[in-house]
Amino acid sequence: MSNWIEIAALEDIPRLGARVVKTDTMDVAVFRTRDDQVFALKDACPHKQGPLSQGIVSGTTVTCPMHNWKIDLEKGCALGPDEGCTNVFRTKVENGKVYLAI
Amino acid sequence: MKEKLVLVGNGMAGVRTLEELLKLDPERYEITVFGAEPYPNYNRIMLSPVLAGEKTVDDIILNDRDWYESNGITLHTGDPVVRIDRAARKVITESGLEAGYDRLLLATGSNPFIIPVPGHDKEGVIGFRDIADVNTMLEASKRYQKAVVIGGGLLGLEAANGLMKNGMDVTVVHLMDILMERQLDRPAAELLKQSLEERGMKFLMETQTAEVLGDDRVSGLKFADGSEIEADLVVMAVGIRPNIELAQTAGIHCERGIVVNDTMQTYDPRIYAVGECVQHRGLTYGLVAPLFEQAKVAANHLAQLGFARYEGSVTSTKLKVTGIDLFSAGEFNEQEGDETLVLQDPAAGVYKKLVVRDNRIKGAVLYGDTMDGTWYFQLLRDGTDISAFRSTILFGQHDLGDAGHGDETRVAALSDDAEICGCNGVCKGEIIDAIVTKGLFTLDDVKAHTKAASSCGSCTGLVEAILASTVGDGYDATPSKKPLCGCTEYSHDEVIAGIKEHQLKTMDAVRSFFEWKNPDGCAACRPALNYYLLAYWPGEYHDDPQSRFINERAHGNIQKDGTYSVVPRMFGGLCTPAELRAIADVAEKYNVPEMKVTGGQRIDLFGIKKEDLPAVWKDLSEAGFVSGHAYGKALRTVKTCAGKNWCRFGTQDSTGLGVKLEELTWGSWMPHKFKLAVSGCPRNCAEATIKDFGVVCVDSGYELHVGGNGGIKVRVTDLLCKVETEEEVLEYCGAFIQKYREEAHYLERTAPWVERVGLDYIKQAIVEDEAQRKALYERFKYSQQFAQIDPWKQRAEGEEANEFQPIKITAA
Ligand SMILES: Cc1cc2nc3c(=O)[nH]c(=O)nc-3n(C[C@H](O)[C@H](O)[C@H](O)COP(=O)(O)OP(=O)(O)OC[C@H]3O[C@@H](n4cnc5c(N)ncnc54)[C@H](O)[C@@H]3O)c2cc1C
Ligand code: HEM
Ligand code: SF4
Ligand code: FES
């Protein structure tokens, strides 16, 4: 059962960048890649809860600003040699609008 | 139910054991502590400074009562344990309290040895052991004049020094013919005696006490040779005796101390002992370092981990008499067949001796200059072969850097538990372990696996050295070139040259020209390329916020908790009441939890939420402030001293010049952070000689210094040249900055850059080649046109709003 919420226009998220979506319980980072794919992760690095939304995006990974862990945007997991995963949320883009399933 | 642990002896070794235990297993025991003294655990070592009036009792408390409480420890002070009932497994105190135990830890320390001569129990005869003794001495010093200290060892001399500082006339009586014979050889002991005599201390050497004279209170001493001396206070500091009475009466096996095995266990397996009361492998100890090692081992076994072993310690000593530097360790008196390395400079009052056997340091005595004591001690403990640097070893560790193998030898000198990366708390042993077990070969691998050198990077050299010494020949320490990052084979220099020569003006152009493996680049090369393009094509290249580290993207320093700090620029550190008021208003309006004056003479506002940043900046910018760039690889601050306008030593207007320099340079992006300072005279109050560019004013003009920095590896600047006018200062400064901006590698500070290219190269370009200097200066001023646009004001006016505005969704 999914619950799509419209969050923003695609162009409101910078290419190779992210926006923070604040819900009642947590922050979600919504990323946009160079080729306009959109991914959403809990905005907390599996290492020490660093804000992933503030990291540098390249390809489909984001580098955490705190201690440089690389997190895969699709799976939410740290790339070797580090270990750990954060939560992943589904997203879709329709007619230039970004939707998030929470 | 939890097991019960009872500690008898609320002193340094016992409480340290509890601290170590709480780290390992905070929940295992219900802990009760009994201490004879009416205080929580304090730093006994610091009694000497307390006696000398340099510290107070409050200063030396190590664990206050809150500490015991918050760790759930029951503390009974002023109530010594008088009996251990091993059959019933309980202890009984003087006041009649009883406490049962599953494990008992004895840490009763030691007692001062009081020589049993007739009259030794008269009033005014004391030892030097605890706060009560210090109080007795301080009281005596108020009412009496003459003090005699028996014992010319470490403790006796510290007591004598303290009493002298309290105005007493002090004589030290010593049995041997040299002072501190257990720590010093004859030449060092003579130097020490001489300088204490200069301070007014008197000595009776080779003198044996026979009797304490007086009625109720001591009035003097009589010696074995029949002579006498007056005394109103006698401090006996002739040694300590492990305090084993309690253990002995409980039938626990004791010799000189309570006998323990390598796990700090006594002959009763439920009872452990640590500290000065202990005898381990035939030895007792009277210094804290070995006791702390014992504490670690005892804690390990109390936590039932069961693997740590105590195998004895080598100790070193320092004398804590302010103004006298003295260090000794190991076998400092040479034996037949040993070599000694000696450096003597009587005029400077310096004496250093190392005892060497088979190219390894066995002992050290240092007097007057003890800077390298810890290093020699490390070499001694690790048994390092010193043949490679024995000809310079007496000049100290810092001398090695110049020999070209600084880092590697430094690293060899460190023990496995030496912390290499302070930011991430990574020790040498962990790094070696990762290299060996995971088969790492490159610096990047080591960074990735251990996190060492991955935060501030200042330990990179050490990490490389460890890698080199661990991997040995497999690691090519200086690869012919180092790729810029994992995305490319090309080096910083090649990329910089390519950007210039092939007119590469966008990041994509650079990446495709150099055939980057990864089309977006990575978190390492994106900020570097963004900087290079910005530096080469001012006005043409558009800054890419997504290629900047978060601090530079958000124009504030991200803090641990995700909030930001804001540092407004105050040119040259000057400010007006109105500006301060404006800052204060902002701080109140946005509930800034903490403010601080920074090392660079600015005001830092901490704890601002990201969403609030644009509004904070708006208020600041309306009050006339621009960004202080305290967050960026950019021009940080120009620090200035009072200067000629106010200071009686000032030779030039250092403050005014600082303001001009900051007006010229602010806003400039750099390969790394860049700091300036201007001092009004060679007293150098603005610390200009540890800045990237420092100006020291002299009567005849301005000395320009370059390539310094503070921080972990302090580097003092090199003198670039001297100039005569302020205009020249500005021109040389701008040219130096531009040379650095154009040629240094991204994240290379001026200090390593200057070392890499050589001071001569920079002098040639800036001082000797006038045409080049002027061209550099022009290019700098040109690029400043585009750089001196306040990023805060732009964002206050709405630029990059998405960066700061979160999207909010709430459950309907
Ligand atoms: C003036 C001075 C200067 C010093 N300077 C240095 C220095 O520079 N460097 C250095 O390394 N070392 C120095 N030392 C030595 C260092 O302080 C000791 O080695 C260390 O404090 C010993 O720790 P401990 O826990 O074994 O004993 P203590 O710290 O003495 O603790 C033992 C505690 O147990 C209590 N106790 C004893 N019996 C009982 C009982 N039956 N019931 C309850 N409580 C009991 C005692 O009252 C005491 O508080 C100095 C010592 C003194 C006195
Ligand atoms: C992300 C890392 C860092 C941040 C965010 C940071 C931030 C700051 C800030 C805000 C100041 C005060 C600014 C000013 O007024 O000059 C400062 C000062 C200082 N920093 Fe850092 N710093 C960092 C890393 C380092 C490192 C790695 C070193 C040393 C190698 C260092 C050494 C100093 C020194 C010595 C000062 C005082 C400067 C002076 O007295 O002029 N900092 N830093
Ligand atoms: S550096 Fe010289 S001029 Fe400046 S405050 Fe210090 S003493 Fe005065
Ligand atoms: S919190 Fe992300 S790398 Fe440490």
C-alpha cells in the first residue's frame, strides 16, 4: 500500500544535488542525478547519522559530508569497504513533479 | 542480581581501575568505595604545586562526588576499612560499617617512611603524602620559620621548594653525597643543587639524622656526628612503604607489598590489588604511569575479559619544581661496556646524557632542556635502533625533519598505541593491522579502511610513513606521479596545465579531455576542478555549488549536530560599538546558544539552524557585515596587533595595514585556507610568523614572511623579503597569493607548497622578477572583481533558496 505525496517540481531539486523533506518523524533526502533520476533516502548516514542531503552526488552515489562514506542511492547501502545501510523510499517523477512514497 | 565489587582505597590507582572497568562493562557490578581520606579522588601528584601555592585543592580533584553518583557508585569517605573477613566475604570499617563483596579490590597506596629515631613522634614531624600533610605544612609556615626536610629525593625537594615558596628557611638533609641519586647522575645532580642553592635552599649532604630534639613539639635535629640544627617543622621524605597492614592481618600473602600475579590477582582469587601497595614480580612502584597500566589490567579481569597481562613497567621521572627542567629514565648510570652520548652547555645550564648499549637507548638524564624526554623514553621502551640518527640524536627530534626522513623515523619511534589520526582516534597499531590483514597498498586504501588521514589530513605524512615502513619495498613512497583522484590517471599539475593550455572552461570539458573514468567525477575531484576553473577563468567559469563541500555550499561551518556557525568579517579585527550591538541583536533574535571569540579575532555564533541562515545573513548584511569565509578554502582573516596608534613599541600602523590587506584580499577562493597577520614590531603580538602571509613592521619598513601555519604541525614562516612602503606590501601580498592560487594543488596549504617548490623559486617570481610580480598582482585584482561579491547578501536576497529551505510534509 503506497501513499504517494507530491513534494516538489523536478527543477526545484538541483542536478547532482538534493533537497531535504521534513516529515513529522524524520528528515528524508531527495537526490537528483545528472540524468534526472530521483532517489530518496533517510537523511542519516549509516555511519554516524551524518546528513546525506549535504553530501556530494556523483553517478548514483552520495558522499557523506561527515566522514566521506559513499552511499549507494538505489540500495541505501555503504559501498565497500564500509558497511551499513540507511532506509530507502520509493520515488517517481510524473509531468515534471516529484512524488515520494512514505 | 548484580555482583558486588568493593574498592578499599579511594586513590589514584583504585579509581582509575574503576574508570577502566566502567568503560569495559558499566553494568556488571554494584560498586562501593571506601576511602580513609575525607575527599573524593584527587591528583596526589599535584600536591607539590598546591604546597607551592600554584594550585588549589579544588583544582586537583579528579573525580568529584557527582562522578561517583552518576556512575552509581556508593562512596564512603573518611572511614578506613579496618578488617577484611574473607570467610564471610565482607569488609568492616572503623565506624562499624560492613559491606559484602564478590570481588574486592585493594588500592591502599603507601605510607611515608618515618625514620624510627628517638623523638620521631613529636608534634611537627610529618611525611608528605596527602592533603592533611600539605595543610600541616601550610599552617606551620604561617607560624614558624625554620623547616628541615630529611631526604634529598624527588619528594623531599618538591616539599622543600614548596616550603621555601611559603617563606620558610629550608634546609635539606641528605644521606648520600648527591641529590636524587635514584634519578640523576653526578653532573646533573650538581647542576640541580647549584640552581636550588641559587634560589636559597640549603643542603647538608652525607648527614645522618640521629635524634629529633624538643619537648612536645620539635625544636631541632641532632645528627650522627653530634652536630645540631634548629627546626620548627621536620618533613621526612626518605621513602615510602607499601600500605599492606590491612591485607596482612587478613592473611593475604604479602612480602614488601601485597603479592600479585600478572593479572593483578592476590593469593585470594576473589581479591585484586593495584597501585603502590602492590608487589609484582618482586618490584614495587611509586609513580603513576605503571599504576595506570596495572589499573587497565585489573579492569580487564574484573570485567571478566581475561586477556590482559601486566608485565612490569619501565618508568621515567620529571621533577615538578617550576623553573627547573629535569628528566630521567631507565639505567642512567652507565655500566662497563656501555657508550654514553653527552651534550653539555654549562653557560645555558643544559646537560643531556644518553646511555647506549648495542645502539639502543638504555637510560637518559636531561637537565635544563627536557623537550625530547618523551621521545627518548619512547625510543627506550621500544628498543629502537638509533644508529641511523645517533649523530644528531642529542639535538632532539625536531632536528630529524631536516635530515629528510623525518616522518619515517618519527613513526618508527612511536608505539602501537600512539594516536596517529587525532580526528578519528586511529592508533598506529590499528593502521598496521589494517595494512597487514587487508593487504592494503595505497594511501587511499588506508584512508578508506581506517579513516586515518581522512578528516583534517594533517597526519597524512605519518600515515604514508607507516605504510612505507609496513609494506616495505612493496610501497613506492614517491610514485612518479600521484593521480588527482581515483577517477583519473593524471596528476594535479597535469590537469592544471591542461586547463590553461587547452582552454578547458567547464568541468565536463576537463573530464572529457582527460578521459575521466567517472562522468560526474567524485567527491575528491569535483571540488578541486571547481576551484581550478574558478581560479583560471575568473568571470567566465560559473561556480558549481553541487561541487562544493557543504561548508562552502552553505557558507557556514556545519557542526556536529547539523547546525551551522556564522562568523561575520571584521576587517583587521576592528569593530565599532554599533557593529557589536548588531551582532548581539542577531544572537538574541535567533537564540544563538553560544558565542566565542575566535583565534583569528572574529566573533563566532554557534548553533544556527540551516533554515535561519538567510535571515541571519540579511540582518548582518544590513548592519554592514560581509561573510567572514571562516568555512572555506578561502581567505580567512587578517589578524592585527595594537600597532603604532596605541602601542608604545609600535613602529608602523599595523592595524590600518591589516585592514587594507583584508580589503584587498577578502572573498578570494584559495587551494586551502589562507590566513594573514600584521604585527607592529618584532614582538610580533599578532603571531605573523605562523601565518600563510605575515607582515612584521620594523622601523625601516616591513618584513614579509610566507608559508607558516599553526595547527598540528606548526611551521614558522620563511622570510620572503623586506619592503619599504604599504603599497609594496599590498602588491607583494597580492602577487604571492596569486602565485599560490595558480600553482598550488587543491588542498595544499602554503607551508607544504613552499616546501615543495622551494623558497628560491618563490623569491625569484615575486621579489626578483618585477614584471612577473606586477602581472600576478594585476591578475589577482582582476579576479577579485568577481570574488568580492558577498555570498551572504546574495543568499539573503534569495539566491540558492532551495539550498536552505526544506520541504515540509506533515501527516494530514
Ligand atoms: C607529593 C607527591 C608528589 C608526587 N609526584 C609524582 C609525580 O610527579 N609523578 C608520579 O608519577 N608520581 C608522583 N607521586 C606518586 C603518586 O602520587 C603515587 O604513585 C600514586 O598516588 C599512588 O596511587 P595509589 O592509588 O597506589 O595510592 P594513593 O593515591 O595513595 O591512594 C591510596 C588511598 O587509599 C587510602 N587508604 C589506605 N588504607 C585505607 C583503608 N584501610 N581504608 C580506606 N582507605 C585507605 C589512602 O588514604 C589513600 O587515599 C607523588 C606523590 C606525592 C605524595
Ligand atoms: C573542517 C575543518 C576546520 C574548520 C571548519 C575550521 C574552522 C576554523 C574557524 C572557524 C576558525 C576561526 C576563524 C578565524 O577567525 O580565523 C579557525 C581557526 C583556526 N584553525 Fe581551524 N578549522 C578547521 C580545521 C583546522 C585544521 C585542520 C587546523 C590545523 C591544521 C586548524 C587550525 C586553526 C588555527 C591555528 C586557527 C587559529 C587561527 C589564528 O589564530 O589566526 N583548523 N578554524
Ligand atoms: S607587535 Fe609590537 S607594536 Fe604590535 S602590539 Fe605587540 S609590541 Fe605593540
Ligand atoms: S556520518 Fe556519514 S560518513 Fe560518518
